[in-house]
Amino acid sequence: MKLALRLAFLLAIILTVPGCLETKQEITLNPNGSGKVVYELKQPLNPFGSISLGDSKQTAPEDSAKKEAQTILDDSKGVDVWKDISYQASDDGKFVFKGTAYFKSFNDLQIGGSSKSNKDVTLKQDANSLSLNWVQTEKPTKEKSVPLSKEEISKKTKQTQIEMRQSLKMMEIFFKDFKDEVIFHLPGKIDKINNLSKVDDNTASLTINGEEILKLMNAFVENADEIEKAVKEGRNVNDQEFLQKYLMGSGSNLLENDEPPVVGVSGEMQPLFDYNEEVAKAKKDFPAMSKKLGLNGKASVK
């Protein structure tokens, strides 16, 4: 069952964003919830496009990259200003972006772009503590059980495994390059951590990659007992979101143990940087940077 619960949490994240995606967020937090995030993204430049076959009207890669970079700036929420932005269309057909975003409130932060997903972590704070808590996804309503004979259950279980193995072969295309990494620099000594890696006294990280997802998926599909249980419960195993729905219905979103991911500090906390000073400098430098990059920065500075 632990395998199913771990996979449920991972799927809750990965199924909300496009495949073949690599993201890294290095977040520095101050005690009041303000901070900055160094955001890095690599994704297919035109994931839903088609082969041009010599179409002279096809958008140039450089223009597509500029458009995607502009979308990130325009659609981001809770950002006071960006600095150190760079973007390009790589030789392997990917859009590569990097930039630092400043935010007054972590809970108001939402990085935009075509790859944005629902935020799954929130900040809780009071005068003496600060913690990051991963949101629990609501369990779906269970379907009514369908009475089946032992022979029918056995036959349907085997057929389900065959169909799911076929689906996984196609999913490998989307998951093989997936990687989602987040690093938190916290304004105090970590005294509470669960299902994240502790880098040092003030730093924690969480990394999810496609190889791990595929490994867990394959292990689940080969678990005949779990598949048989789903069949007995009358689950719609042919639905493309079966793994997510079924596994979330088995329990909370978990990783290694029976508690949700969380990291926190308490007691004495100190700002890790001067927010107002850095934001003021970034706002001063932003017009020249955006002009050099060919971006419209009017909506990107609050």
C-alpha cells in the first residue's frame, strides 16, 4: 500500500504539467513571508505543434522563445519585479528560461507560462514559527462495487494489466525527461521536516523525476493484488486518470511515510536578505534589461 500512496503524491504533481519538462526553483524566504525565487525552466519549444513541411509562415524558434518568456512575465502573479532574466531556443528544440522573481508573500506567488500548474504548497507562519505544508488533494468519491464472479475478476484483472502496460509505453515519452526540483532556504534552523531532504540546518529540497515516476507506475501495474482490488471495487480502470484517482482514493498524498510533506523552523529567525533594497535595485535595472531582451516589461513590475 505504501507504494500506492507514494505514487499518488507524485502523480498529483506531475499530472498537472506537460511532460518532457524540467523545472528548478531555488526559494529564499524571510521571516515575514517575502522572498525571491530563482526559476529555471526547460520544455519543448512547441509541444503541441506540428511539422512544418517547409511552411514559410512557421514561427521562428527565437520568436517562439520570446513569446513564451513574455507569457511567463505577464501571467505570473504576486511578483514585484524580475531580475537576471535570460531565455533562448536551444538547438534540441527546447525553450530555456531563467530568472529571479521577488515576491512580498509566498502564498500569493504563482509563476506563469504555458507550463504553470496549481500551487501545491502553502506557507504558514506566526511570530515564532514558519512552515511549508504540501496541500492535501481531496479524495474522489468511491464508485459502487460491481458484483463479479471469481473467473470474471481474474479475467478482468489480467486484461487491465495488459491495457495499463500498453498505456505506460506511451506515457514514457512524456515522463522520461520530467524533473521538478525545489530548494528552500529558510530564515532559521530547521526543526521539523518530513518527506524532504535536509541539505543543511537552513536548507531543504524535494526532487521528483520522470524515471522515478515510471518505476513506481510499472511496480504498481505489476502488482496484481492492487489491480484486483480496483477491479472488485468497480473502478474505471480504462480511464486515463485511473492511477491518480484510484491511488488518491486509497489515502492521503504521501511519500515515504504516513505524514504529508512539511518543513519548518521556529524560534529565532533572521531575514536572509534585504528585500526592499534588492527590489529597488531590480526595478531600477529592469527597463534596460527588458529592452535588451526585446520584452515588454510594463506589466512585469509592480
